[in-house]
Amino acid sequence: MARQAITSIPSTRLNLRLALALKTAGFLSSVQMGDFSGPDPDGTTVPVTPANVSTRRLWLGMKYLENERVLTKCQLLSRGNRRVYLNVKQIESMVKGHSVQTIAGLGMGECMFIGTSRGVFEARDAIRRKVGGEAICRVS
């Protein structure tokens, strides 16, 4: 299997917040802004303007442990036509492994990310902060 050091995704506020949450949770090694040619050189930041907004990309450094990817699976929970919102009690129930609405409970080694009014948090962080929100994705 070929190891891919970095990959890019479109630069949006949600993608940036989710990528930073994935980095904090230990699934990614780095998050950098850039364009189609690659990440911006170290120490420089190109501001996003109406002229270059369509070319800006987020470059994600993939993390490997003993030649295996750390991020092996990512499943989208909320979609454009079907948003899933969870309160704190429902998030607690999911973390304990119980199904909520149409979503199966979390298993060993799985994380779920919740979009809140305060940012994107891992499910356990959202419980600590006592905030509910939109279930974005689950990763393992």
C-alpha cells in the first residue's frame, strides 16, 4: 500500500475546524493552508481574497503508526438534506455505545465530531463542555 504523506481538501471554515479537531485528537500530523500546487511555504500566510478563494486548499498531513494509517475510516453522519442534531444526553448515550436516532453507538477506538456554536469538538469534549450540536462524522 502506498503511503500518502499529505492530501488536500477544499478550504472552508467547516473543513478547517474539523481538520484542526482531527489534529487535536491525534488523527492528523499537520494542517496547512495552500493552493493547488501545494502548501504555502513555512512562515508565510497568503490571505484569502475574492480573487483567490477558489484556489485555496487545506493540506492535511496524514499520520502513520508502525506503517499503518492512524485514520482508517471516516463516516459522514449529517448530510445536506439530512442533518442530525444531538443534545448532551444523546451524545453521552452514544459514547457509552448505545444507538441514538439512526446512528449506532461508538465502538472501541472510535471518535465522533460535533459541530457546535463554539466550534467543532470531539464528542467527549462536547460532553465536558455541556454543549450539543450537529453530528458531523465518526472516525476510527
